[in-house]
Amino acid sequence: LFVSDSFPLLLPPAMLRIVSRIPRTPLMARTMATTAAHKTKLLINGEFVESKTSEWMTVKNPATQEIETLVPVATADEMAAAAESAATAFKTWRHTPVSVRQRVFFRLQELITKNEARIVDAIVRENGKTVTDAKGDVFRGLEVVEYACGISSQLMGETIEGVSKNVDTYSWKQPLGVAAGICPFNFPAMIPLWMFPMGLVTGNTYILKPSEKTPGASMILAELAQEAGLPKGALNVIHGGHDAVNFLCDAPEVKALSFVGGNKAGLHIHRRGSENGKRVQSNMGAKNHATIMPDADKETTLNQMTAAGFGAAGQRCMALSVSLWVGESAKWIPELKKRAESLRVGPGSDPKSDLGPLISRESYDRVHALIASAEKEGAKILLDGRGVKVPGYPNGNFVGPTIITGVTPNMTCYKEEIFGPVLLCAEVPTLEAAIEFTNNSPYGNGCAIFTSSGAAARKYQYEIDVGQVGVNVPIPVPLPMFSFTGTRKSFQGNSHFYGKQGVNFFTQTKTCTSNWNFEAQSAAKLDLSMPLHK
């Protein structure tokens, strides 16, 4: 999905190296609970409880394959209890004054800041990110919590006095009920913090389903939310796979459903949830294009392309995965290769690592297969990250930075989202050709242009058919006062995550028209015609 979307990732790769060492950990494969390994708990009605399930999933360290924890496949009764708890809590939480709800999130903001190291540790061990990248993951989620702290101004309704004689009309934003969120593995802190703070502060209660591959950060955040003052049942956490997803799509208590992840799951969730009358926002896959103009600042552009293409091992749906080199700028590609070659692959716990492992062996095999398909279909592997060896970590899911040139839109590596440290390169003659190339992609998550021409930037941002555009900004993820606005095949739904659209997603508008005439009235004549406000 996105960059660790931390601003440090816009710096040259050499400056992204970390300064502290952290142990290691996770991944996933279904197993029976016959081991003494740590077991991740559920959160139901304010209590962290061990599941009664007999089926568990293993979370492994992507760098070592060591088992970190077992994640339960929650039983039907446990999921029903979570939904019932959230529905019961809504009856009182919805009436909690907005100022009181805000104070909970002021406290949560403080607690997240104090416990950053714990959350970062869980991300590094389970996801494999470097420490700097994991800190960015936490920080960009924390910004949404801070936005929630000032939600009162965004919940104001509208009013017009005197729409007719003695008649006033006014509206309110009211919560929906129980909301739910289904999270991906690649932002273990940021995406949960996109979801439950906005849902709760607007007066809803919430059921969170963390990724079964990276549950640790979500569990810490849920613990901190309880400590911040959420009442019992306001936030519940369940775990599982397909059955848990379908439960949230079907449960009548759930009125709104948020998802971030791949297209196959996202389309299923949007369809099934919508068929059950729920609001659904579904952020899905991407193929983000960068257009490099010959007049761009070369050093800055190459540094930003390196960071945005290979950071987090390319496991971001806002990563720049396709680069379009206009005219003479194509001569810079060999210098991009040198920068990519200088990056160090290793475990996220190693301060010298620039990028860590892929999340799973399945992802590792898939990225290898897509690189091989590019070579078979006529592209050139300018830099090959397959087979990279990391001393001391023979079982890690490591793939090094890979650059593929001569890519065309009909190639498998272009049509599919790679989700690895692979940058595709194509040469185009003009800005117009780059815009057409980008617009012909079915995805619309993000894109960027690098140029020193205001006219070129203006033309690009106006004509490009992509929801989030960067001008000399490689990863244009909006801050929370705006909304995350992917389009086309990258999004399904009507209202986007966080910002004003996030508030609209979690609320419904009630409009009241009132007639108060202070003066005494004589009996009015009965009139069955359409009322006219005059």
C-alpha cells in the first residue's frame, strides 16, 4: 500500500538508515494450536480474552521464519459476541458529548507517542520494515488521531433561519451505529488508525479485524484505546480469514465497512457488503506512474525515485512502480541503477538495512515469477534483485532492488501489481505520451511528475486521470485535513478515508424543518396541496 508515508522517506536512501537495533519476528500459515507459542487475544466487550477456537494461524518473522505468535480464527460465537457488544455500547456512546469523545483521543494521542517504541518493535518483527519506516507508519496514523481530536468543527450541521414565515430548517450529522474495518499487512499501525479513531470519534462503535499476518500493532493500539477511556464494547477486535471478512460483510449490526488491500478481496467486500445494505469504502490495488521530464532536478528526482520505488521493499500501494522517462531524461536511468545498487537489503532490525524482506514466501515467489515473466516477454532486467543473500539470514524473504527497462503495457509485469522492490521503466517521447500512457492504466491511486516547468506541471495535474497527484512529490498521500482520494480500479465506494469525506462516511444527515408561530392563529383552512414555503 503506501509509502511508510513518512516524510523521511523523501530523503536520499543513505539517510534512511536506522540508528537502533530491534529484535526480529512474523508471517502466516494455518495450523492447529498444539504449541506453547504466544497467542494473540481477542478484544470483546472491553476484555482481552483468549479464543476458544481450535484453529490458529502462525505469524512468522519474514527475515527468519521464527514464529512470533499464533492468531486465532475466531469462532462464530466470538464474532457474534463482538458485534453484540458493539451494538450495545452504541446505545450509550452515541449520546456521549463530542467534547468527551475528543478527550479520549487526546489521551490516545499521548499514549501512542509514549508507546511508539512498542508499536515500532511489533511492526519490525512482524512486517519486516526498517525502524525508520515503522516509525513513519506510526506517525502517519497518529496524524489521523490528531485530526480526530478536533472533530467537533467537522460535525457541525447547517441551518437557515426563516426559509418561510416562522419556519426554520437545520441539519445534524449523526452516527450510523456499528462500523468495522478490515486491515492489510503492510501498514500495521497507520491503516487501523485511519479506521477506528474516525469511526469512534463521530459517535459510532467499532469492530477491527487486523491483518492475520501483522496483528501486533493493532493489539497494542486497542490496549491504548482502552486505557485512553473508551467504554466497554466501544472497540472490539476479532481475528480470522475469509469467515471473519464475510461475517463483517453480513452482520446486521454492522452499518459501515472499511477495507484496504488487494482488488480481489476489495471487490468481494464491496459487493457483499453493499448487497447487505452497508456503506463500504474499499481502497485497493495500484500501479502508480512517475513521469520524469528532462528539465527536472536530476539529483533530487533520482533520490526520490529510489526511495519511492524501493522503500518498504515496494510493499505500498502508493509506491512508484512505473517510471516514464521523457526524452533526454532516459539517460539518467544508469545513475538510478547505481543508487539502487547501493541500497542494503537486510532485516529491519539491522541499522544498516535500507529495505527489509517481503512479508511471506508466497510474495517472494510471486515477485520472482513476475520478474521472470518480464524477461521472457522481451523486457531487459537492468538490475536483478533475485537471489540476494543476506548473511546470517538464509531463510529470509529477501528480494533486492530490481529495475526492468523496455516495459510495454501488454507485459504481465505491467498489468499486475507486483508489490515488491521492482521499478518498471519505459521511455516516451513527450509529456502528452506520458499522460496517455498513465491514463490507459486502469488504476487511479497515485502518480507524480518531476519537472521545473509550471506549465508542464499544470497540464499534467489537469489532464491526468488519477486521484492523487504529486508535483515533485513522489508519494502524494494527503494529510488528514484532506482525504485519501484514489479512483478508478483503485477504489470502490462513495466516500474516502479520513478528512471531510471520512466524516461523511461515518455519519448520516438528519434534517429538521420546524414551524413555531409565537402569535395566536385562528383555525387554518384544510389544504391537501403540496406545501409551499412562502
